[in-house]
Amino acid sequence: GIPTGIQFWDEVNWDEVSKLEDRSLVLTDHNQMSQKVADKFPKGRVEWIVDHHAKTNSHPEAKDDVHEGVGSACSIVQEAFTERGIS
């Protein structure tokens, strides 16, 4: 799906998330999962990668918006939100 907002790691109710069998993840400013993140999401559940670092092809099934020439992943996120009319 399309993200409707941003939540930070420490704002998430992980007990509720674990109940969602179809949960997926958008990786932002990283294109690989840390072990902490991987423990919360089954392999293959990365839906989208928004990043400005070099591609690693860690999640070939995911849509990717990787723009190595951009200075910040925040710029890519804002462009995606603007394109979708999300403010």
C-alpha cells in the first residue's frame, strides 16, 4: 500500500503490529534491515525502499526509489508524499 504517514520506531506498539499477519515495511534511508528490524518482519516483507545510498539488491521483490545523487532520503520521502497528495 501507500504510506499515509510516518511513525518512528519508538512510537510503534509492537504487540499490535505482531498481530498483523500481512504486515510489511518501507525501508527509509537504509536498504538493508538491521537484526532488530528483521526480528519484527518476516523475510520478504519489505514493500518499498526509499534511500540515497548505493543499491545492495537486498530485497529484489521491493519497489525501490534509490537515488544515489540525492543528499538526503528525506528529500525522496517528501517528493513521494507530495506526488500522492499527502502532507
